[in-house]
Amino acid sequence: MSFLDRHFLDFQGISAQKISSFFLKASKLDFSTPPPTNAHIVGHLFFEPSTRTQLSFNTATLRCGAQPLLFMPENSSLKKGETFLDTLLTVQSMGVSCLVIRHGYRESLRKDIVPYLKVPVINAGEGISGHPTQALLDGMTILQERGKIEGEKIVFIGDIEHSRVAKSNFELLSLMGAKLGICGPREWLPKNSNFDFHHFENLSQGLKWATVCMALRIQKERHDSDFNLDFNQFQLNKNVLKDFDPKGIILHPGPFNREVEITSDVLNDPRCAIWKQVSNGVKVRTALLQEVLGL
Ligand code: NCD
């Protein structure tokens, strides 16, 4: 049973059962021997900054025995006025097998881009609307560390409204039967969302309820205006984590701003699974590329 339709853009049309088998496949990947090489070239088109997503897709491409083709927007013909779509059509014409795309343009991959392309597309982060491979790696980390996703109580903390990571996690985790909690300044709570949230005004209440907590970076680059908020009450630190389940787990998609949304001591807390998230990023992206490339 294949996980994908053709592209991987969001969780539309994907069942919980398919995701569970995908997690099983991704967890079993063994990187101890080099893969057989193949003729696939994967276009990595990151129009927005990235460290872990870009480098883990890069690693995953190599783990598949394929070659990554990298794009540097700051040195590209975007500077001469070439459009987002024309850039993608150009790279497609070079014979790549698939395109991994991160962008913050107004266009939607599903509605405005994919209909014009022949090759499969993987969404590596799209504006504020979604980041589904991040949700896959977060889901797999929860499953490994907590033993299940169904019934887990997952609280998202901070700038939820501008977080594409939170949006994709809401889709995936609700599909898998988790309970969703939100805690953050009123201005940054989700608006017009269809999900059923437990709302916590106070972080320590949210942490008392949760079995998994995820801190989010303040998405300054996506704010219309400067917020002058006192964020300290939503900071994950050693003191507030006294209220959190001793067997719970602490997540953050990264990059984190130390001493802003999370303090350095939390990174040494035995419940912190942030580095595990990064390693799982390579696994889910390798499994995904294997499916897309038919390996
Ligand atoms: C996130 C993103 O780009 O949405 N980073 C990531 O891919 N792990 C989160 C963020 O930038 O805050």
C-alpha cells in the first residue's frame, strides 16, 4: 500500500493506517551500509532559509543512492525577475525525478504549482500553511518515545497562528487520535481553525495536562507588525517543567532561540527529544523519497 498519491503536499486523502505503516517502514531503515546508487537526481528548491529540513533532505537523497541538485536563490535568476513557477519548470526540464520545494510565495503548491509540473513534488514547508514532513518526524518521535499517538495529549506553546509546523501537526495528530492543546499569547492563538483544542491560558496548567509539549519559535518574519508581548510566561524553562509529566517528552521543531521560547537547561532535561526529532527527519524523508522514486 503506497503512502502517496503522487505528490506529498499535505495530509489530504491519507489515512491513519497508511501513516502507521509508513512510520514502521521509516523506523526500520538501516543506514549502516551504503545504498546501491541509481540515476535519480532530486531537485532541492529552497526559496526560504533552512538548515535541518534542507540538509536532511540532502542526506536522505544520498541515503537513497540518488544525487541532490541544489539551488541557491540568492545567486539565481530570481534576481533577474524570473518567477517561482518558471524556476521550477526550468529545473524540471533538466531531467530531475522529483522536486523538494520550500517557499513563502503567495501561490499554493496544490492549486497553483503542481498542475503545471510533470514530476512529483514534496512540500518542504509552505508559507504559514503547512510543513507536512516536519509533522511526520514529530509524529514518529512521539510514537517512539511514548509508544503511541492515539490518546496522547499534545500541547503547542507560543506563536501557533504563524506556525506551519503546528498546522501540519494538527492535521496529522488529530488523524492519529491525539488530543490537541494550545497555550500562548491571545494574539498568536489559531484563528478560524476547525480543530478541537484544549486552550490553556497558563503554561503550568497546559503542562499539567500534557504528555507531550512542543515549543515553537516566534515567527517574527511572518508578523505584520511588531508585537510588544511579554513572552516570559510562555517560556519552557526548568522551573515550569516541574509541572510536566516525568515520562512526558519535550519537542521543538528548531531552530530554537535559546533563552527566548526555551532555556538551555531544558535541552539537557532527560525528557527532551529535540535531537531525536532531527535524526528522525532523515528517516522519514528517506522513506518518503524511496516511495516517490519507486525504490
Ligand atoms: C520550521 C519551519 O521552517 O517552519 N523549521 C523547520 O523546518 N524545522 C520552524 C521554524 O522556522 O520556526
